[in-house]
Amino acid sequence: MEPFKISIPEQQLHDLSIRLKQVRWPSSFSIEPWALGTDYSFLKRLVDYWGSEYNWREQEAWLNRFPQFIEHVDGFDIHFVHVRGEGTSQRPLLLTHGWPGSFVEMLELIPYLTTPSLYGGHAEEAFDVIIPSLPGFAFSSKPTRPGVGSKYVATLWAKLMDRLGYESYLVQGGDIGAGVSTWLAFMYPERVRGLHLNYIPGSYKPPLTQNTPSVSEEEQWLEREGAYSALHRTKPETLAFSLDHILTNISIYWFTNSIASSIRIYTEGTKMPLHFTEGQCVTVPTGVSLFPKELPTPPRSWVERVYNITYWEKANKGGHFAAMENPGLFADHLNHFFHSLSI
């Protein structure tokens, strides 16, 4: 395991500055903002800020405040953040991000989990937090062969946690991270003590056979919500982040040239979707947090066909990037669920 510091060469910063000044904007006409996708006025404001006011070196210094490492696992260089909790209790929590996010979306969550005494909690409630970058994302190496989907990543994470000396641990994920975390809980139930999701994996499908209950009216959610899901993916509302938050995430994709390699995990996911056969289930205690601006979520009865749901809680605000939008609220949900497991 090697310590890692982010250090983008000055030449790359200069190159980006030139490109931002030479943007060629496509023609557009004024309609309702965001009606066709990204609003041009917002995008132009973002690019102008990126090129004139945004300070990567300040953000780089902030990122480097968090202990980062590279571990070699099955031919991959896996980049990860590892922050140990206060106190003496060891409760490792493995957080997995999604797309188009990165480890950055979890960073402001860390203090709430590792130093709860600063937020009205107790030191013995602290977690050891591990946040890996998915293969092909950020500073993890890019796959050079097919097959690196969520299921395979779960095997990498299990080996990483073993290298770190954690025999058992808790896992959390949203977006692609939800799929990775589910595979971890499904394949390694003797090691995963609890699973928390803030998104139900898109490829999830419970078994529907003559021996399983028929689909209820409530569970026909896909027919009702499928079109809205596509609409939401293509026409999102404005994210509740500062421009610096957005640009730090975008800059990491740019500097690591990882946008294409990151998207490939979707292709790999379609080759091995998260479908279960009759008799298969996730036995690990599972908690689900429902954020109002998230993509449509199937009803609890549908999810319970496979997951061992012991916590199902609605939040009053937040969306797809809930950990970055409101880290305090997100941490509260994690604490309530994981503490309920008496571990």
C-alpha cells in the first residue's frame, strides 16, 4: 500500500485554461431553462467561472487533507481514501460512489462519521471510513479488458478490505455503488455486517415465478415511472451544490482522462445484471434511505422480495448525490441504521 497525493502538473492546468477560453458554443434559442437538458446560460456561467475564478490548487490542497493511498489488487491500482475513526471501537464502513460522481462526493460526510463527538455523538460510535475510486474513475487505473462490472468490483473491494485488515465491515452505496455494495453483501454475507443503500440498483430484478407472490398493483411501478426515469436522466434539475463542488468533480474527470473509461462500467453491468433466481436473496440486514429528488424507487414490498430490509426511511430533502448535498442528514441516516444492528 502506497500513500498518494494529488499533484496535477502545471502544464495540464495551462492547457485547460486555453481550452476554456476557446470554447465553441453551439447555436441555441431561448426556451424554458433545462427543458432540453443542460441550460446554456448556466453552462456558460459554469465555464466562465471555471476559467476565471475557480482555483484548482486550493481544491487540490483540500483533497489532500484526506489520507489517500494506492493498493495493487488483481492488476489494478486502486485509489482510496482511508480515515480512521476516533476512539477505540473499530467499525469499518466501505462507501462506494457512482457515475458521474467520484470519491469527492463522500468527503464532507467523513467528519460526521469519524468524529461524531464533534456533532453531539460519542467517540465509540465512530466509523473507520474507506472510499475507493472505482476502476476507470479518478486515480484508479483503467480497465484494459472486458468484464470489470459491479460484480467484479465487489471482489476487488473484498480483497482491498482484507489487505486493510478488516475481517468484517459495513457497506454503503448509491448509483453504481449500490450495485457493487449489493454484490458484496450477496457474495460475502459472512463478512458484510450491514448494507445501506440510497438507490436501488437499476438492473435489480427479483425472481418472478409461479412459486413467488404475484405482482401487486403497487409493484407495477416500472410501467408507471419508467418514462419519468428516462426524463429525469436526461433533464435533471439544477444540482444543490456550489460551483466549486461541481467543478472539482468535473476537473478530476478531466485531469485523469477518465470520462470514457468510467462510462464503460455501464456496459459491463448490462452483461451481468443484478438479477436473482428463485431462492436467492441478500440475507445481510439492509437499510434503504429514500431521498425525494432521487430516481423513482420501487415500493418496499418489491425490494423485500430479495433484500432483508430492516430499515426503510424517507428523508425530507436531497437527491441522487445525497451525501454531497447534505452530509449531516445523510450521516444521520447511516447512524440510525447501523446503530440499530447493535454492532
